[in-house]
Amino acid sequence: MERAIIALERSGWMDERQVATLRVTQKSWKDYAKSQAEFAAAEFDGGSMAPLVFSSELESVTISRTGELKRMMNEMSERYSE
């Protein structure tokens, strides 16, 4: 995911405001991802499954976000490449 963010930032397809907004959005997403993983693990609170569920959920939302970032990169590439 970090590579996708760096690629977007360095692509030259976004102005400074868009890059700054991407960084704010990514920070908000990280907060969301942690909360989502905590929510999923809460069902197993106090049990040995909780850490596994937390990790699995965090992995799942990270994979999804990485896909979103790659999609954005592809769409920008189509729009701005020669």
C-alpha cells in the first residue's frame, strides 16, 4: 500500500493540494482500518481468537485499500499519459 501511495504522490498527475489531501485521507483511512479491526475482534474480546480476527480484518481492509489506490493510479494513467 505504501508503494501505491508513493507512486501516486510522485506521478506528477496531482497538484500539491491533491497530494496533501491524499495524505490526510490516508491518515483517516488508517484510523478507520484500526477501528474496523477492533470492531471485528470485539466479538471475541478476551479470547484467544481476538488477535487473529483483528489481524485478519486489518489485512483484509488493507488489501482493499491498496486495490483502491491502484485503481486511482490506473485511472490517472489513462487520463494523463500520452
